[in-house]
Amino acid sequence: MKDVRILFVLSGFPLRFGMSGEKLKQRLVNCFLKVIYPTLAVANVRSLSSLPAAERSQRETPLQSKRATVEAWLTREASTLQKYRLDLAEQHQKTLALLRKQQTLILDEELIQWKRRQQLAGNGGQHEGGLDILQSWCEKLADLIWQNRQQIRRCEHLTQQLPLPGPMEELLRKLNADITDVISALVTSTFIIEKQPPQVLKTQTKFAATVRLLVGGKLNVHMSPPQVKAAIVSEQQAKALVKNESTNSESSGEILNNNCVMEYHQATGTLSAHFRNMSLKRIKRSDRRGAESVTEEKFTILFESQFSVGGNELGFHVKTMSLPVVVIVHGSQDNNATATVLWDNAFAEPGRVPFVVPDKVKWPQICEALDMKYKAEMHTTRGLTEENLVFLAQKAFTSSSNNPEDYHNMTVSWAQFNRENLPGRSFTFWQWFDGVVELMKKHLKPHWNDGAILGFVNKQQAQDMLMSKPNGTFLLRFSDSEIGGITIAWRLVWNLLPYTTKDFSIRSLADRISDLNHLVYLYPDRPKDEVFAKYYTPPLSKAVDGYVKPEIKQVVPDGDNILDTDAEFELDYPMDVARHVEELLRRPAVNQWSSRTPPPWLNLMP
């Protein structure tokens, strides 16, 4: 930023900041010789009235001449002084414009982008990054603004000491008001939430948050660290706060341990308040609109503080609101609450009214949000492929098209996403997808990263893929009919009833695949031991103290049951009938079906 040299003028003589004491003394002496001494001479003219008329007349003429000369000089110097003052005010105006431009860049671009990254991080996006660079910019800007404000106030003081006709006083008042607005905007905008509270907030559960003042190391704020208070407010209250309207003083709930004093960390130069043990004791819900459920109702945590800067010269009441939170009272509500949060984080528009979001978005936007969430929950770089996203589009739109282009201009409404059940199912699109995510991250993450799970494949696609493969080829796909289920489909093509989290808490996927000897090749042609052997449970050790440890193994029903296409295949208890399956697999296919008719697909799940 330009170094604006500020000149203060006293009686027409510019005095620069940083001037040495000797130079200042000489400047004041010159001021006395040119201004004060001639003024005394003018005073002598007034004493002539006591002289005799002749003598008075003799002396008046030169003194009147001197007086006229001095008055003319004073008029010129006053004009020069006024010009210096106006020039200085013009420089302050230019400096103020530069400061505003810099502040806009920092607050309206860099800080807003940081907040957007923080919001997307709630969906699993890239971490928002540190605040140290932003803080250094804000602190340097605060220094410059404060110094300019002090200079403007000094100009006001000098103008009051030696008032001159003209617009100077009004101009300085406006400059002071403008630069005070700039410093106020900087202070209030840099009171931010560094660590957001959880966006799905369960009552009676501890949670944490951190607020930070990015100019806390400047303006002497840290010399008397302020206290911060947290409260939970409704969406309607948040809207009123944004409009600076008065709100109901009552919060929408009670938060325990909601007061914290900001701490200044000398090593890092940060001023922040760490709320470590907050807990939402109770919540007061609003009247819901239409089909809106409790898991669609949004709240926010409001953080407030009061402090002064510059030695109590300016006082501030600062506020900042968290990202929207959804309050739940039971873990079963987590799934739907997460959908509300994901939609808000992904599709909220800059500068919105709290907490308005579009009711419909384009399918590619949904894909981006789902892929981001999936990779974050799985802690993997292997996200959703184009084929996976086509499968999801088919599910969302009840479509059979395999062309990704067909879905690019289609929109998904919030109702389609997580309010209306999928056709013929008892769950929504999001509930199905979230069930897959939960299953994968808890039990199957390594297999996904190994590329062993195709997952997003329907029954018909599995049939088409396996028909050209030798018997014993199998693949793993997510269940269409059950939340959080995965099934094994193999050739001869059967689909096992889906495994869920409950099943994998008893026996792992790798061990279940190992148990089924008729599973030979993972689609397309990888020997199953090559893929899964490293995940097999080691063989049991020999008996100890005469006891033999029992072993759980998975088997499938006998051949007769398998051939019953209306049967359901339950895996609630092990049945030692694998040998029947193996016998069935050894039977020549030609003896069971004519050569012209392909073997039937035996769907063992609804």
C-alpha cells in the first residue's frame, strides 16, 4: 500500500511526523518571527492614540503600511494553511479508498472463500486451511486503519485550535465517521468461528467450538480479554439478527457451559475462546411448515462478545453465527439430519437469508456432493465413478438409461432426495445411499480401496456381467431392497440375501467369501484368494486346557431350497449344507436346462 505522508500545518508551516526536536524548535522560532512579532507591531498602532496628533500622524503612515503588509501576509498564510489542510484531507480520502479496497479484498473475498471451504468441509470437502495468513493481513490492515484514524482526529483537533472559514470541519467529521466505519467493519467481520460445533447436535451430549478474533493481537484488545457467550437460536431469530432487528431475548434452548473468556497466545499471536464442554440441555422447537420434519428444522449457535479498542476509545458488540445445526434427541434421527446438513452445506448461496437453500438442484451438483461425502467418510481418493453415478441417477429418477448425458440437465428436488420414498421401497434415496456409506466405512473400506467391490450394480446388470463368465465367478453389489446391505451374486447366478452391519460384526466379508467354496473368481477373473486372503482370519490355535474353540462358518441352504425361486435366503444362523451347493454346481448345466434356454437367475431376495 502507498506510503501516504501526512503533513500537519501550524500557522502555515508544515510539521512532519518524525521531525527531530531541533528542527521542530527552529520551525517554531521562524513561526514567532514571521507571525507573532509582526502582530506585536500591529498592536503598537493601537497605542498611538495616546500620542500628540502631530507625532501620531507622523508614525501612523508607516505603521499602517506595516499593518497592511502583515494582514496581507496573514491572509496568504491562512490561504496556504487552508490549502495544506484540504490537500491533507484529499490524501486521507485517497488513503481511505485504498484501505477500503484492501479490506474488501480480505473480508469479502479471502475470508468469504475461507468460510465457504469451511462449510464444504462439513460435507467432507478439502480442509479450509489455516487462519494465520488471513490474521496477519487483518492485523496489518487494522494497524493502517487505526493510524489513519488517529491522524484524522489530530487534524480535527488542530482545526478546532485555529478555525478558518471553509468546509474543513465538516470534511474532517465525515472522514472520521467513514474511517471509524471501516475499522468497525474490520473488527466485527473478523470475529469468526474457527472450529464449528457439530452440525448434527444431539441433546445431552458434550460438544466443542472455538471462536477467534483475527485482529485480537492489535488495538489492545488482548490487554483485557473479553468474555464470549454462546446461545442456540432458531432460523427465524437468525433472520432477525442478520437484519439487525430486535429478537426475542429468549434463546431456543439451554446450553450448559456456554461462557468462555478469550485467551491470548503469545507464541501464535491469536486471541480465541475454546468452548470445550458445552452441552445442549433442552431445545425449544418452532411450529413446523407443511411436510417438514424435526430433522429439517435448522438452528444456529450464536456467539456474542463486547469489548473496547484503543484504550476504550471505541466499543464493540460483536456477533457471529455457526453453520446451521439440526438438533436430534435419538441416534435414529442422525440419518435424516445429516441429509439436511449436507443439502445446506452443498447448495447454500453466498449472502443468503438464514437458512434459505434451493428446493431443486441440477443432478451434476448432487453427484459432486455425494462423491465428496463418500470419499470423506471412506478416507479414500477412490470416489464414485461415472458408472456409479449413472446407477445412482437411475435410482433417483427411476430410469433405465445408461447414458450419463441424459441426466446432466435433470434436477433433483429436496423431496426426491430425502422426503419421498423410492418407488416400491420404504426408504428415501438419501437413506439408501447413507446406509451404503455407513456399511462401507465400518466394515468394507479396505475392500473398496482394493477395487473388490463393484457395489453400484443392479440385479439385471449383474446378470448381464456374469452370464459370459465361467461358473464360480461372483461379484459384490449393494442391495436394492435393504438399507446398508451388500450381496454376493455368482454364476450360476444367485443373489444372497444382503449382509448388513450386524452380519459383519459376527463374521467379516472376507471370511464369508472364504467359507463358500463355490465362489472361485471375483469378477471379472481374479482368484478370490488373491483378493481376500490377506483379510482372512488366521486358523484357530490348538486346543488349550482340553477345550476346543468353536468356529463359525457360513454355509448356504441345500440345493432344493436354492432352486425354489420364491424362497428367501436367511443368514441368521449357520447351516452345514455347503456340500449340497457344491454338488449342485458339479451337475452338468445341459442336464438341467436345454441348450437354447439360459440357466435361470435365482433371486433369493425380494
